[in-house]
Amino acid sequence: MEFLLRVKVGALLGLLFLTLLFGFIPARVKWFRTTSGTENHRIVLSFISCFAGGVFLGACFLDVIPDFFSDIGEQLQTWGVETDFPLPEFIMACGFFLVLTLEKIVLNFTSHGMGENTPLLTPGGHGHGHGHSTTNHLQNSSHHIHIDTQAHSSFRAFMLFLSLSLHSVFEGLAIGLQNTDSKVMEICIAIVIHKSIIVFSLSVKLVQSAVKPLWLWTYLTVFAVMSPLGIVVGISLMEARLAEGALIQAVLEGLAAGTFIYITFLEILPHELNSPDRQLPKVLFILLGFSIMTLLAFLG
């Protein structure tokens, strides 16, 4: 047991270090934070954003949701719950509406920030690559649709961080609950690869959402701590053996899945796809990000 504990502690430290390393690259490299660069710079950054969108889309459908369905199904069977009501889907919908309601409450009491109070589609103006609308657009083009591709919301960025952090805790739990050192290493390697891509993409989205540097560093640090925290909780649960612990985890996974659906389809993808510029290359980069997550899921 002592050797197994040392392996888990090693996995904890490795996850913490690598997550911080890959997360701070976009936060520290000035190239990612430049908002007034050349056209080529904006194009490349847009493609990176599309790649991140594909990563999150893959994480949503191939990681977060399947994990939730598997865990909640197992728990319902364990507790002998049989019902025709689509309970797993209902739990995810609760997570979706929870974020929707919270966001609208925040926006109702907030009157500043383009990304916070401007809808994705507003009357007036032509669609264009970076959403810089002008008064002339608004006055002279009332019959057109203006596509605001700068509709990044700091609130949505925070909710993305929150849902990913919650999911990271569950990934850490998977390590902490193992009873063999080989299984710990196997799961840890898979999570390190998966989380390195996720945290890089998360950092890109936070930078693009104009999150203040102090908060950005706080978000990334807290996110990096989540999987190690899950490992600690998993080790504790192995000792305590709480019967309700797995059920609570499954319900929280469902709420996180609903949150992830909301953020993926209302924040990440619309930002790029609502712009008429370079639609096909953007789709290809989204497919590239999704394909990498598919490969990771296929490899287990």
C-alpha cells in the first residue's frame, strides 16, 4: 500500500506540473495576447481558436457525456432505481439551464463589456471577421444581420473554467480510487495527454476573453490543482468507503456535462463560425481538434 501511495503522489505532482506548464504558454507568450497584430496574426489566432473549439467539442461528446452516462447508469443500477423517465438527460438539462439562468441574471445587472451584453446576432451592420461594428453600419444597414464574433463573455469563460475544473476533479478521482500501481500509471498517462491539450485550449479561450492577468493566472492555477485534489479525495474515499459518494459524483458530472454543452455551443463555436471569413479552413481546424480527441478516446 505504501508503494501504491507513492505512485499516486507521483501522479499528483506530475499532473500539477504539466498542467501548469501547458496552461501558462498562451498566458505568458505575448504572441497569443496581441490583439492589434497583422492580418496573418489574426488569421492564425482564429485557426488556433477553431482548433480549441474542436478539442472542446470532442471533450464534450467523447469524454464528459460518456463518463456521466456510464457513472449514472452504474449508480442507478446499484441503488435499484428503475424508471422510464430520462433522468440522465434531465440532469444534464438542469446543468444547461443553471448556466443559462445564472448568465442572464449576471447580464441583467451588468451594463458594461461588449462580450457581456451584446447578443451574437444584432440588427444592423454586415458580418465581418472581427466584429468591429461602426455607427455607419448600424445606421445604414438595418436590413442586414451584424455578426458579432467578439461576443466572448468573461462570465462564459468562467463557467467554462468551472465545468472543466469539476471534470478534472473526477479525472483525479479515477486515479485516487485505483488499487493497483499499474492502473494508476495507465490512467495518469492518458489524463496527462488529454489535460495538456485541454488546458492549452482553455488558456487560449481565457486570453481571448480578455480576462485580467491576475484572474487568468488564478484560473489556470486552480484548474491545475483540480486533478491533484481529485486524487486526494479519491484516496480519502477509499479509506472512508462512503456509499453515497459515487452517486453524488455522478450527479455532479451530469451538471458539469450540461454546463459543458452550453459553453461549447453558445460560446466557443459561434465566435468563429458566425464570421463569414474563411469558413472552410475554420471547419477543417475544428475537425482537427475533434480528431485528436477522437484518437485519444480510441486509444483509451
